[in-house]
Amino acid sequence: MNIVVWNENRHEKKNPVVADIYPEGIHGCIANFLREDAHTVTTATLDEPEHGLSEEVLSHADVLIWWGHLAHDEVDDAIVERVKKRVLEGMGLVVLHSAHFSKIFKTLMGTTCDLKWREADEKERLWVVDPTHPITEGIGEYIELEKEEMYGEHFDIPAPDELVFVSWFEGGEVFRSGATFKRGNGKIFYFRPGHETYPTYHNEDIQKVIRNAVKWAENTNTPTPVYGNAKPLEKLANYNE
């Protein structure tokens, strides 16, 4: 599988706490554990030409992973449309944490994707609400994170095709933290955990979910539909080509 991990790579440059947790960047951490599964994994960041997402890069990508926070508005609209086109064609998309507010996710959802949030070093318990889903393979009843940023309902997204995880936070809020969507031929998974000042992506269960998610999101069997004027499959007496 060809996977591209995209990250703004801004927190890592501005905040020494983040740089210490993720010395190779959040994108580097995710890419490293995905490579352990023998995937071909490349990374791309905001400040590269075309944000690292050229036509050639995207044309070879089976799945794109997206992490963003500080600079959603700096992502070029033309690149957003390029990514959207590939998703509709069948490229998988895994959207992580604060990328709920990314241009690409909001464009594909058609809603504000807004939510409640709070930074208070709270415990998060991600409950598996669909234990038969392939994204939860190898996960127990829940994943517990000692400290995370709180996201709370209402989460302004369309009703998910499948709800996979629901989070509970120490302050009392709950959140739809793992949800799948289909757009065109593409499959999308939103996964909530991953605040930059916590070592969330070093957690083995979180890594397992992302590993499962890229396998689920890869599209290998869906035929490309044909649109437009169509010749009849059976003979029609009143049809002239």
C-alpha cells in the first residue's frame, strides 16, 4: 500500500514540548510505525511546494493521512480540490484530531465540523461501540489515555455511515471520536485522539487503530463507474445510435 502522511509541521517548530515528544514530527512518528507493516510510506508538510501534494504524489497514493491545527487557512484551495478529486476517485482519507477543522474535511462533510474543546490534562476513555468493525480489530472494550485534550458534543458533522468509537472525558463530556464516511468511491475515517503536547501517537492501541484504518480505507476492488449518455444493453425498437 502507498500511504502519504500529511502534517502542518508547525507545532514541532514552535513548541519545544512537541518537538521533544515528536522529534521527527507527528508525521514522522506515524510514518515510522506504518512502515513496520511493510507499507510504502512518504510524508508531506505544509511548507513544501504544493504542500507536498503534487498531482504525481496523489495519483500514487492509496491512502492519505491528514493532521492539521494551526494553519488550516494556509492550505491552498486548489490543493484541497485536488485531494477531494482523488478521494472521490477512491483514495482513502484518514483525518486525525484537530484536522476536523481542515478545509478538506469540512469540504467533504459539507458542515462546519465545529465542536466543544478544553485543554485540562483529562483522562479520555474511547469506547468501542462497533466491535465487529475491522478498524477495531485487536482492540479491547476501550482505549484509555491518561491525558488528552477534550472534544465534546455537539460535533457538527453529518450522521456517520458507521460510528466506531465514542469517547468519555473526565470532565463529563462525550464525543463521537471514531466515525466513517463514504464520498464517491472514497472511504473516510475521522479519529479524534492526537493533541500535539501528549504522546498519543506513541500509544500502541492508537497505532493499531491507525494501522487498521489505512487497511480499511484502501480501495482495491471498486470499479470506476461510467457516467453520461449510455447505449442500451438490450435491443430497443425505437433507439437510433
